[in-house]
Amino acid sequence: MNISNLGEPSIICKAIVEEKKSLVYKPALNEITSSVLSSILLQQIMYWAEKSDNKFFKFMSPCKHEKYKKGDSWQEELGFSKYELRTAFKNIAFKLGKSKNKIKKKDAFVIYYTDSKRLTWYSINWNVLNKAINSIYSENLDSRNTKENVNSKDTKENLSTENTILTEITTEITTENTYKEEGKGLAQFYEKALGRTINSYQLDLLVSYLNDGLSLEVVVLAIKKASVNNIYRFSYIKELLDDWLAQGLMTIKQVKGYLNQRKGKAKKKKNENDLPQNIQNALSLVEECELAEELGGEVDD
């Protein structure tokens, strides 16, 4: 990615970056990010971009990558969950190579991509961000200078905008709290069902399936199946959930129907294998005939 055409930080952007030591949260940024979490994340990316000539890599969460160092991940640095980070990035960033991004590349404050070595590189599009941030502070300054001349109509419009932002923030926090509560319940059930402690990475991954659309009951079912089958690998639960998600099975009813269908096929196959070979051959020929009839063809003698 060519970063030379992304520009340089403005004076205001540099001032924001210099306050990184205390991780200052600037509510004014919500006007351009529409999210408290995105504003905090943006400030951190601004800091690292300025410090590294606008190109740096960072891990999403602790991992075993050879380049990883303790504390060198967004989760550790910000204290965000995996779901919170995913949500925050969607509002401000464009990922190269991704089929679907929430915002267009030309409107993104952050551009990032993952290379062949599984390192994710980040850069700030200063040209876009400078314009957005400068407009915020210019409007705030103009507002203070002309406060006495603001009529009731303008006041109502400003109040409406503030209420809209507040509503979006409240909705995001409410949703986040819901996932956190469900996450606590999942952790308790996992530990009770499998008799072992769940780590933060595993819990965040389970909660991410809820964010992807799977119902809580479906995630619980995956844990239950692992317990019933005495399979204590977390990867087994992940395989189940990945399979159901890929099949578009979001509800417990859909998953149960899918499992019953597979169970019926497996039982039928087992019963056929118990029969003499000549009968198995006859059944195979019958199935071929039935298939040929459906397709309008014939079976060779």
C-alpha cells in the first residue's frame, strides 16, 4: 500500500496525539466516528501512526506469532473485547482485500491490510481525517463566537444532532452490555458442562458467534454436544459452530433439523451395511434408478 499520498497530520491532529499518555477520551470525535469505542480506537491509531511515519503493525489479541510481544495487541492496550474492537473498526476503517466494508475507502480515516506473514498493517488517511477533525473544531469555535446570535431553530437542530449521537452511543453500550451478560452465562455453562475453565480468547470467540447471528441457544447446544460426546477440545465446539454458520443455520430449530437429517442418513447407511453384499448391490441399483427417473434418464443394464 502506498502511504505517500495519505498526507500529514494537521496541527489539531498532532495536539490530540500528544495527549496519548493519559489516553484522553474526546467526545467531540463522536461526531465523525458515531461511536465512543471508535473514537478511543482512532486516537490510539493516530498516536502510533504519527510515531511510526504512518505505517505500523499491531495484533488484535495476544497470540503465538513470532513478532508478538506481551502487551502488543489492541485488546491489551485498550482493554476492549474482540467484539468491541470489530465494531469500533467498522466505523472508521477500510480493510484492503475485504469483500465488504461498512464505509468506502475514500471516506475511511484508517486503511489497513494483513500481509502473507499474518501481520496487520495500519495507516491513517490524514487527508480525510484532517478535514473531518478541522471541521469539528472550526464549527465548535464558530459556535462559541456566535453563541448570542443563535436562534431557537438552530438550537433545536443542534439539540437534535446531540440526541442522535447520544442515542447511537446508548444503543451501542446497551448491545455491548447484553453480549457481556450472555458471555458470563456462556462461561458459567461451559465450565460446568466441560469441567474446565474457559479463557478470555475462547469466551470472546463464542460471543463473536452471537454477533455473527447465531442464537444463544445454538452456541449452548454446541457446548452441550461436546459434553455429551466427552470431547473437551474447544476446537470441536468451534468446528460445530463454523459448520452451522456456514450452512446459514442461525436458530435452534434449524440446527436441530439439520442434525436430525444427518442422523437419519447415517442410520440408513449403517443398516444397509449390515445387509448381505448382493442386497446392498440391489439397493444401490434401486437408488440409481430412482435418480435416473428424477433426471429423466435411464440406467445402463
